Amino acid sequence: MFEQEDETVERVIQHLRRSVAIDPGLDARVMREIAQVPPEGRRGRPLWPLLAAAAVVATVLVARPWNRNAASQADTLQFVLVAPQAASVALVGDFNDWDPARSPMQTAHGAGIWATVVRLAPGRYRYAFLVNGVEWRADPNAPAAKDDEFGTPSSVITVGGRGS
Amino acid sequence: MILAALLLVTQVAVQDPRLDRLDLDTRSAVAAVVDSARVARLPIEPIIQRALEGATKGAPGPRIVAAVRKLAVDLGTARAALGTSALEAELEAAVAALRAGATPEVIAHLRDVRRPPLTMALSVLADLVASGVPADSAAAAVLALAPKARDADLVEFRRAVERDIALGAPPGAATSVRLNAGALDVSGGNTTTGNPNNPTRRSRP
């Protein structure tokens, strides 16, 4: 029994030890075939690095960190008017479409000190206070608008950006 | 080319709904000015805001139309002085400076000596003139400070001049005195930071 198994093992060994003839042009042909496969057919190449790079580029283009835009530099500013006799005061200007309903001012405990807070991006804005819905007043604490073409007083405020 | 033309037609056809606050004739005239400004690549928001200001203040239609037309022209002049890369805020401030009496040459000079944005420098120039400072004195002061002063420095300069004027100083003299003091501070490297509308005072040694 052992002799028979030894002969079988010996034949297998002899078979495996035979030299294998490989075509020397095989590598070149394989590489040529790979090169001819269209890009969409290359299943082995992952797309995620390309997608990640595209996402980064898109994010940078949208956010534009080199362009510190208005929103990122906006200032929160408080506007105050002392008007003890007023029943209502609204702040209107270039920043709220001159709409009295957009920025009504509040008075604390009826003391006649009216105030409101708005957030403004860098820029130069014209504005005024509308008292009791009929009376226009400029801000006594701000520069006056010199080019008042509509016959009522206005003020200007400039919100600075970089370097301010 | 065709796409650009279609885009332009679409933009012209769409009227800003905020202009509905104007009467029909005024709205049509203002919309025409807005369209012209858009074609000329001028900012349209300042024009719309000026029209809305007139509407809220109850100004007659012809006065509103005249105001927005004049503003569009001035925006064009401002852009010619500042260049096509100027920001909308810079153009608005330049219009204020022009109306205060600054020449386009002064504005162009300011562009050459100061890093953008120029909004605050131009606004300070306009506000100084509004305070009574002669236009040439205000322009000379801002141009002198512009290369090194920060925005907050310029605001503080304006407030100091205004305080002196309120105390009785002649506007021109107040500007000269504060300019010399400010020049010393700027050259000494002191700077001010904070809200430009309420700048903290500079500490002096």
C-alpha cells in the first residue's frame, strides 16, 4: 500500500517539476488589451478620489473664502431715538426696502427711548426714523444725508469691512 | 451668444416686485432705468432703494424718476473712476463723495493709494463735507490718511472733526488740526479696532 502511494506521489512530483513554456510576448499583449479598454470599463479604478476632489473644488467655489463677502462681515447695530411724545417709531432705510413694517422700534417701559437692532452688511446706507407714521426724523447721532432729494431728512451709516 | 441674449431678455422682462409700490407710470419709468443700469452692468439695488425711499416718503412720481436717473448716471461716473471691479458698496459711497463735491480724479487717486474696499474712506470724505468741511480740504485729508489708516481710524478722525466743529472750530481748521494729530498716530503704528460706528478711543502714551 505504501509503495503504491509512493509511486503516485513520485509521478505528481515529476509532473510538477516539468518546465512550463510561457509565451514571451504575453505581457506585452495583456498590457495592450488593458490600454484599449474604454475608461468606463475600468472597474478596478476607484472614483472616490476624483469625486472628493470635485466636492472640495465645488465647496471652495461656493464658499469663496478669499472673498470675505457681506454676510460674513455683517455688523449688528442698535439704532436709538429719544422721542418721549411718540406713539410709534419705525426705522426705515436702504436695508429694509424703506418699509416701516419691517423694523418697528420698541420703547422700554414707556420712557420714550426707542430702539431696535438690525444686522447690516458692509456698505453705506441711508435711513430715517418715521415717528407716528407721519413725521420723518434724521438720526441726531449720525451724519446727515446731504443728497436728500425727497424733501425729508435722512441720515447715513457706513458699515466697514476688512480693515475696520 | 444666443444664450446670452435670451438671458438678457429674461432679466429685462422680470420686474422687481418691490416696485409695485410705485404708481404705474413711475414704475415703468423706474423699471426702464433699472434695465438700463443692468445692461450697463451697474448695481441696481441702490436704484431700487432710492425709488422705494421716494415711494415711502410720498414723493411725486417725476421726482422719484429724476432721482433714480441721476443716481444711475452718478453710479456710472463712480464706476469710471473706481474701475469695473469696484464693489456695489464702494460705488454707492463714491456717489456720495461725488455729490459732496469730490472730483472723479480724487476718487481715482484714492483707489491708487488705498487697498480696497474703499467704502469707508469714501463715506468719510462725503460725511466730512456734509459736516461743513470744504470739499477740497476733506479730500486732501482723506487722501493723506488713506495709505495707512484703517477704516476705524478714518471714522474716528471724522468724529473728532465733527466734535471740534460742534464746539465752534472752523471746519477747515478742525480738519487740519485733527489731520496732523491723526498722521502722528498712524505713523506711530497705533490702530483702532471695533465697531466703526462707535470706535474706541486710541490710547496715547
